Amino acid sequence: MVGGLQAFAEALKEDRESIPKKFNSRNMSLNLEAQAYSPQRVREARAALGASQAVFALFLGVSVKTVQAWEQGENPPQHIACRMMDEILHDPAYWQQRLQELAVEKV
């Protein structure tokens, strides 16, 4: 592996245009198109975590008023919040565990 990286580093110095001919390369893309989130779908994502609006807001890094606005249909969630809710709904058990790991008792 080290030898392969050294050969690649040398090829970079010599002729960048020949790299695809000398080395295997793959192009990859990710399907990161977020689902549209209706108020009901936002509530589903929150319910999947078993979280209150306040805890859900903390988890997503938004205000409680923002979550309330999403759930009342006043404002749609932004793309990044939709992507996070997609991930929550894809594997709720993982995110429930993460939420529990993040919980700390207030003194």
C-alpha cells in the first residue's frame, strides 16, 4: 500500500494528466436529496426519537419555536434539518442511542 502511495505521489509530480491511465480511479456520487417535510413528517421524526419538542430542538441545533413552526406548518424545515430527519427516520434506534449518550443530568 505504501509503495502504491509513493508511486502515486511521484506520478503527481511528473504528469497529473496520466494519473487516470496509470491508476484505478472511481467516481462516486451520493444521493443526498432531502425529502420534503410536512408538519406530520416532522412529528414522525421527533416521535421516532421519542423526544419532546425541546429535546428535538436541542438535538437539531434549532430553537423550540422553530420546531413548533415546522410542526404547525408555518415554516418548512431547511435542507440540512431535512437531511438530519431523513437520517433519524432511516435508523431511529441508532439516533435514540446517540441521544441517550448525549444526555447529561442537570445539577
